[in-house]
Amino acid sequence: MKKVLVIGYVWPEPNSSAAGSHMLSILRLFIKQDWQVEFATPAQKTEHMIDLELEGISSKEIALNCSSFDEYIQTLSPDIVMFDRFMMEEQFGWRIDKFCPDALKILDTEDLQCLRNARHQAHKKERAMTLTDLQSDIAKREIAAILRCDISLIISSFEMKLLKDTFNIPCNVLHYLPFMLDLNKIPSKTKAFNERSGFMTIGNFRHAPNWDAVLFLQKIWPLIRKHIPDAQLNIYGSYPPPKATALNNPKMGFNIKGWADDALEVMQEAKICLAPLRFGAGIKGKLLDAMTVGTPNITTDIGAEGMYDNEQWPGDIQNDINEFVKQAVKLYENEALWNSASQAASPLLKNRYNGELLGQQLVEKIGCTINGLTCHRLGNFTGAMLKHHTMSSTKYMAQWIEAKNK
């Protein structure tokens, strides 16, 4: 039985964010292999976190910059350590290298933070992203963490290409892992066109791209209402701040609903999912949820990025605000067009998000890498060099912080 330690950036909240859902699917895959899984994090517990004990997963609260982790990791002695985002590898990776050097190190990037940050900076300056934006200090830290790990999980095909072509990351340390869907749980029948009404969107309000999309919808929505005067837009998401709830405007049909107990249920009530994302990275859980219940979507290039290839998109992709509105209205009012978009979801999900196949591929990648770990690491000299230099810098910084805190 393999022993797996997952070091989380936050406690998993599968009903709050796509990242939380993705993390839970990976944890469940590990449990399915009859591996012993423990989830540890320095984050505070939250109201929407999942009960890991019910999943058969033990948990541990750990501290940043504290040598108590050293004793803990030596006692646990895991075979595999997975870091949730590069910040956790920075904090704990050197301690794993020191006390469990033979443990396989996996980095779950969730999405590339450097890409999301670069696009955000460019968006704030109202210009296109440049290579200078991309090669930021965050990129240097994130790429270094990828190279220090044995395997990095990359959620988007676009990001796989970016890492290989722009950052020259060796293919053997990258593994493509989009969302793993249980195709058997996708409903065979969903609500029809005439059983639905209104528009909707959903997303954690703490996630900057989601909040920006809500602000952009304030500009889009009056244009849609000109064509469909009685239309309603319901906006769901966890942790709505006062600035979000202040936007609630029932007279205009602009409804801030906040937390949804069942995202798929509210998604299926609507005719159209709107996702006017102007920056971000990874792949979008809200759009996969929409496809799961046959709800067509209107999104942007950023929203659809890395989610499809040659398949028909189940809705439309528009960056221009007027075209976005035009296609949203057209799809809302045209039943034949709506049915075509709704039906396009199923083949796309089967082609790209087959959880059983994707899970099998990940387990095989882990097994092959463990079996040839020495050779695998010898083939990654840059990673070894980064470990040599960064272990000392992060180690002494952590020890200085610990001493200062005392």
C-alpha cells in the first residue's frame, strides 16, 4: 500500500470552486487505488470544506515556517507527496527533499498562476499580454517549482503547449490532467428548451476573474435586456462580498444569488450560461457543469481556452461585447440552435473528460516514474540544480522566520 501525503493550499471545497472539485477527484482516485491518503494544510478551516473523513482520508493541520513539520514528515514517511500549487512546494518541498528524499514529488498546478497573473496585469492596463508580462517573478517561482518536482499536473492543453514551447519544460515532467468526470453520472436526459428560463453564471467571488466577469456583465446585461425585456440573470457563487451583494438589482433582473446548494440544479434551470471571462487560466469548471446538464454557454476565447479542439463548442465564443450580446439573444430565442448547442456537449465531454481513462493514465504515469525515479531525476539536471540552490535559500528564510516568531 502506497502512502500519499497531499499538502493543500486550502481545504478542499468542491462545491465552491473548480479547483476544489479537481482536488477531490484526484484524492478519490488515490483512495480507489487502496492507497493510504492524508491531507495536510496550513490553511484555516472553512464552512464549505468537505468532510475528508467520510472520504476515507485522514487530515492534519500543519504550520508554515515551523520545524514541527520535520518530525511529522519523518513519522509519516510517505511514498508520494503532492503539492497543491507551487506555493506549497516552495514552503515544504525542501523539507521533503531533506527528510524523505525518495518520495515521489507531484505538483498539482491547478492552473498556471503566472499565466493568470500576466493576463490580469495586462487587462488592468487595457492591453494585450506580452512575453514580459508572462516572464514575471511569479513565473520564475512557478517554473522553478515545476522543475523541482518529478511530475507536474497540467489542467489545460493550452498550458501544456505554453510550458513546452515558451518555457522549454521537458515533456517527461509534465502530465496533462484535465477535470476527471464520471461519465456514468452525467444525466441522460436534462430539461428541454421550453422547461427553462433566464440566464445564469456561477463562480467563487474571491476568484478575481469571476469578479471581473460579474462587473463586465453589468455592461452586457442592459444590452441583452433591450432585446429580452423580461429576462432574468441569476449570479451564483460562494463568498459574495458586500460589494457584490450591493449590485443586486431585481428591477433590472440582475440577481446576486450567492451560494448555490446544488450548482448543477441551478445550472439546469437556466437556458444559457454566460461566462464573459476577460483573463484567467486553466479550464473553467462552470462551463463543464453547463455541458453536464446540457446548458449552452456564451463565453470568450479565455473561457473556452484549452477545453476543446476540433469538437463543436456547445454554444458560442465571442470577445466583442456586441457580438456576445447578439449570440446570447439568438441562442436564447432559437430553439433549433439551442438544441444543437445542447447536444454538442455530450461528445465533447466523452472525448476529453473521461475520468476513468484519465485516472488510469495518471496512475500509470506515477507507477512508471516511481519505478525509474533515479533515472528520471538524472534526466532533469535543471531541477537538480534548482534544488541545490533554492533549498538553501528557502531553508534559511524559513528558519529565520521561525526564530523571529519565537
